[in-house]
Amino acid sequence: MKTIRDIDLKNKTILMRVDYNVPLKNGKVVDDLRIRESFPTINYLLENGVKRIVLISHLGRPEGKENFDFTLDPVFSVLKKAYKNLKVGFYSLPKEEEKIPIPEQVQLALLENLRFNPGEEENSPEFIKNIIDAVEADIYVQDGFAVIHRAHASTDAVKEFLPVYAGFLLEKEVNNLKKAIEKPKKPVLVIIGGSKIEDKAPLIEKFLPIADKIIVGGKIAADGYKPTDKKIYVAEDFDEDSNHAKLDIGPLSTAKIANDINDADTIIWNGLLGKAEDPTYATSSIITAEILGSKSDATTIICGGDTTGFVENLMKTHKKLSYSLVSTGGGAALEFLLGKELPGLKAIKN
Ligand code: 3PG
Ligand code: MG
């Protein structure tokens, strides 16, 4: 895999795909891990004399329409603070055949949410070509590890127009995941939570041949996911609010997870088990993170933007917690672990 170490960067304009799909609350970034993880690549590019870096990302699922609930403006605030000594700019996506007027002194630019245009998810060559031309990019850097399982314009179609090189986050994630699953020790336990049932249900199926047990919690379980195999256990009790909304899995199911973790030698956890941004409904996720983080005799893999952010926050106060691998990718990490060919990886120059 070719990385940014393999090219001459001097005076080049870099178009860099990142995954800044981060959790927001009241217009603010609540967990900036995915943003911070892109800094080693940005810093290296700057130290090696690039003319400019133009960052592109998606956030959430605005479904091809301009919807400012999904603006990257909160991410821009984080970038501005982190790069105080640089001039940082934030720009709308270019209209057809329009140049983006980035002033000469702006070394770091962020474009608005790629998914404001349907071309991104439609893997449209014209869409990405238009962006390349609008910023006069010379080199494409792929560092959005968490989105490489999607065949979108910024992960796939782009390879028709520019050579694609891996950034350091992508390289690190791929190497770490490879190492972690070289020889997976059995029993393998997979814990799946989160809310994207349409994404997770097929993945659960695909883990059946690899996993000895799969536990399903989170909103997927609350929404009534039905197990399709006796290896799958779906949370059976829940903590509810006054409207009977099931917002966390209950003590019975949490105890079951704790037991199964103790019995397993490889554990893969993706997706929070309850609405953990609310401390009242974080109990099962905290217990799971604590047991996993204290289990030093197993391979423990935490993946997904929300899960990873949650675990990282917990590690700040519980200094003893440690994991074999913490990945910024959710679906991307799971599909990589399943050995699937990922479009965004395939697009990178060999
Ligand atoms: C993620 O959070 O899993 C990635 O950013 C991809 O987002 P998506 O599932 O909306 O494609
Ligand atoms: Mg996510």
C-alpha cells in the first residue's frame, strides 16, 4: 500500500479524505477522537512543505441534501482551535465547474459535508472530479479509515482521476487490525450494539462462522432484532424511561455479557449497548468497557466512532483500563475483520 511517505509533497495541493463523522450535541463536537487521529497525517504533510491541504468528509446521513443539522461547522471550530498558528478556512462544496476561492495564505481548508450532494453516495465520478478541479488538487490522500467500506465518490470513483495514497491513520488501523486477528484465539465473542440495524443485521450474519457467540444490545436489541441462530443472544431486559422507551439493556443481559467476556479469548465490541451519552443509560456500556479493559489475558478489540470515544473518555478517569486495539472504524473495522475487500482500500495505489 502506497502511503504519503512514498511521494514528493513539496508545493503540492493535497485533497485529503478524512472521517469527521463525529458525535455532536447542541452544535458542538462531543468527542473529537476521529479529528485528533487525523493530525499526524496533516502535520506530516505540512512539515513536508505542501502548498495546501483541503480536507473533505461526510457527517451523518443528510441523504444528498443540504441540511445544516449535518454541517461540518462544529468540526471547523475544533480544527481552528487545534491549528491556531495557521490560517484555516471552511468552504461550501463547489457548484459545477466552479473554482473555490481559497485565499493564498490558507494552508488548511475544510469543505462542507460531502453528503450534501447525492453524487458522493452515488459514487459519481463527475462529483469528485469537480471537487478536484475546484481546489486544483495534485494528490489524493485517503485517511478516512472509518468510511473505506463504502463505495462512494470520495473513496472509490476518485481513483480514476488522481493517484490515491494512504494517510497514517488508515495505515495504522489496517496494520493493527491485521495483527489483532492474525491468529484469533477461540472462543471468539462478538458484542454488537448501536442503532444502525440495517447495517448491523447483515454483519451479525457474517460473523456467525467466525464467532462462538454473538451478543446483541443497544437500540438494535430494543427495536426487536430477532436472532437467526442459537449462537446469537439478544438482550432480554431493558432500563426504560417514563414513556417505556428502552434506553439501556438491563442487569440480566449485562450480567450475561460479563460472564461471556470472562469465558472468551478474543472479544470484538462494536456499538454502545444503551443511550450512553446520557449517564443514566450508560451502565451496561460502562460495565462492559470496564470488564473488557481489565481482561489482560484476551485480545480485546473496540471499534466504532461512538464506542471508541466512550471508551477513551472512560480511560481518562480509569487509568488501569487497557485494550488490545481501539479502532475509529465501526462498519469498516468489522468488514475488515471479516476479510472483505473494501472499496476504499482497493482504490489506494499499490
Ligand atoms: C461510521 O461512522 O461508521 C462511518 O463514518 C460511516 O458512516 P455511514 O455508516 O453513515 O456510511
Ligand atoms: Mg458511526
